[in-house]
Amino acid sequence: MRLHDVGRYIGRAALLFAAGILVASCGGSDKDGQAGAARVRFAFALPTSWDPVTSRTGADINTISLAYASLTRLDKDGNAEPSLAETWSYSPDGKALTFQLRKGLTFTDGTPLDSAAVKAFFDRGLTQADSFLKSDLGGVESVSVDGPLTVTFHLKEPDYQLPYVFAGRVGAIASPAAARKDAKKLALWPVGAGPFRIVEFVPESHAYFEKNPGYWDAANIHIDRLELTNQPDQSTLIAALQSGSIDVAARVAPRRIQEAKDRGLTVLEAPSLNAADVSINRNRPPFDNPKVVEALRYAFDRAEIIKTVAVGHAAPTHQPFPPGHFAFNPEVEKLWNYDPARTKALLKAAGYAPGALSVEIAVNPILNDGVPELVQAQLQRVGIKSKLRIVPPGSSTWQSEVYIAKRPAIAIDGTIGRESPVQNLLATYGPQGIMNLSGPYASPAFLAAIDTVRRTPVDDPAYRARLHEAVRIGVEQSPTNYILSTPWSVIARPRIRNLNVLPSQIRWEGVTVQ
């Protein structure tokens, strides 16, 4: 990290710590470790915002869902099932989607969660200046209240993805009363109807929760207190679990798995939507040269990365979906093979002699354990010099610099997936996609293919083929190279039982503490 970056980060951390003291004092603090209480310390990334409207990333659902419940939720097979909404149905033309809510729902501030509250939430998502839901709700023309518990989304065109989209942060309903009172505070102090209610928050440090007895599925929540902290560095993670300073850690690097097993910890590897990539920005040199972009298609030895860094706990992929997922297009895997000689030839055609091209690679140290160094070595083999620039970890630093400002020319990144495959494609390749480092670029052919998938019911026999076509077009029009897909790697102390890990997120229903 360069000196001026260190100074800027320390100054920012000091301001956030001071803000955290104020936020914690607003809600008070729980006594630590009450007798007989079931407590879990969970290490993950804090969300970019506790307000679903201003939350920025798909990974946020793993923490947003502590305080909020969504309209729907996904089962282990990725199907939408009831949550806040008991039922939903489309009009015959597919341009109206009506949800029927459960009776007696309330937010943790005591206000009712009814159809008027749902409408107010989505109206805010559509109109608030700093909303990050606008792109996901772009096809929604209006929302109407058709009864105390009946709410209808009126669509510009049919969109059969919405029941899946609403299973994530897009459908995580926040209290309209809290938003009207102080929307900025909502970003720091969540008010939802989820399994837990917040009792303390210090930005960039931790958030503490107590069980919410008013949660619609509270009978399946067996944890009285959940303490969320930022995940430590991978090199110290196992020691933190053994010491008891944390109980559960997710997104653990594959090469830490055997160490965890050897030390008697519980290891769960489960299907995920994770896909790691080398993100490339076509708007910055040298990647504004198509020949350089094409050269890197053949530069990465995925087999070596899987063997060396993932120690076999991964599968190669050239797309933002893992093998075995219904959106995974096998034909995409045939487009490019590892061919360093071809990379060198393309670089020469682009005007770069061996060693003449130099790039800076942005790296998030928390999420990339060994991958950046091996990517750097593989680029060196084809004559590209590079240096790694560490972007300070935190709940918002990477997102602000990489996802929002899109400053790097190249970054080691990845997707944790989305509840809807179309939503994931738009996040990775769309004009407003947070992981599209080349944004706002997206080809017209890709956007047309996305519209076709949206208009197709998921039970239509043509759905899968149309989705695969959108994946192919998205991959081909983007300079980014997906490298490998890893399963969820969740490590816990033995006293934590019945971990509930879905491909799209970690949930706490059914989890017990011995």
C-alpha cells in the first residue's frame, strides 16, 4: 500500500470509529454472553449499507438478511418459495405481478408490514437519488395497493424473473416509518422484519443482534444473539476459530480447509454461485486495444490455479456461473483455451514486445488467498509485467474504488451470484452492473438477449436455451475473464450444528448451538 493510501485509510477509519460510537449509543448495547443464551459469532464482510435501497453488492444479502426478510426466498434448489408473501401470481399478459402478504407482520420498530409498507419501500427504491435498486426495478412502471395485504407490480414488459429477484436484497423490505424519519440513519441502523434486530453497530468493525420474536419464521431461529464481525485475514482465520473469538466463518480459502479439518473444526463445502475472475476495464489502456483484450483470453492457466491455490476445491469456468448450474453454458467453455504462445503473438500484433507491457492489478486481500500472485506469475510468463496494489479491505472501500469509480484497469474479483440468473448477468455484464469494470459498456445484442429471457416464463421449454444464449453473448462481448468456481467453504466450531447454506446465501433457520 502506498504511503498516501495509508494516510487516507487511517483518517477514514478514525472518522468511522467515531461514527460507530455514536451509532452504538443510539441503540444501546446488550450484556455480553447472557446465561443460557445461544450466541454465535459470525465472521463475514459487513454490508456496504444496512439499508437495502443503498446496499451495493450481492454479497450483502448474507448480512442484510439478518435484519430483513424478503418478499420471497429461495430453497436449496433455487426455486422461489414464500417468505413475507404467502402467494403470488402473474396476469395473463405477464405485465402485472400480485403478491399476497402474510397476516400480522410487523417491523422491529412496531409499525405494520402491510401492502402500503411494501409499496412505500419499492417507491423509495425507484425514486431515491442514491438508490442501488433502480437497475433491478427498471421494468417496474408502478406499484399499487390492492388491499391491506395485496400489492401489485405493474410492469412495462413481462418479467418472470422478479419472484427470484425479490428473494434477495431487492425484496428485503425496510420500515417506511424509519426511512421517513431518517433515511441516512437506516443505512447504519437496520429496521426490518427479519430473524434478528440490531442492538449495536460500529462501522468497519461489528454489528450485534438479538433474536426478533416477531419474525414470521421465528420458530426456526434457535440463536438468541448473533455477533457479526469483519472476517480476519485468511492467514489468521483458523486460529481465530480455534480460540473462540469467532464461531462461524464463510468464504474460507480452499487451501485453509485441510488445516481446519486437522484442528477438529467443522467444515462444510456446499454448492455455491461463486465465480472468480480477472476483471478488465476496456475503457482504460492498454485494454482499449482489442488485440490486448484478445491476448489475455489465452493467458490464464486455470488448471494450475485450481491445483496450486484451490488445491482441487474448484472447477474451471469462463462464465459467471459454476458448472452444474442451470445457467451454465457448456459451449462457452470451448471458446478459449490456455495458449501462451497465442497470447504472445497477439501482444506482438498489438505492438508490445516481451516485457514492454506493464499493468497494475487491484487486489482485495481478504477474498484472494494466493490467486493474485499466481495470476501475476502467469502474466510474467507471457511477457506482461505487473504489480499488485492492495485496496484496503472494509465494507465499502473496494466497492467505492472498484465497483463505483471503476478506477483499475485490471482487478482480481468475482461474483457470489444473485437470486436470479438474469440479475447476475446484469451485475457482471450490464451497463450499470457493479462488477462490470468496463461499465457502462454492454452490447445491444446482450441487452436484447436479456430482454428475451425476462419475457420467457421459467417453465417454458425455451427458457434454458434462451438463457444460455444470453450467457454466451455476455461472455463474448466482455473483456473480463472468469477463471474458477469454488463451493461455499464454511468453517465452524463443533458446537455450531445444522448449518444452513444455500447456493445464493447463508441463512440461520434451523441452525443450533450445542
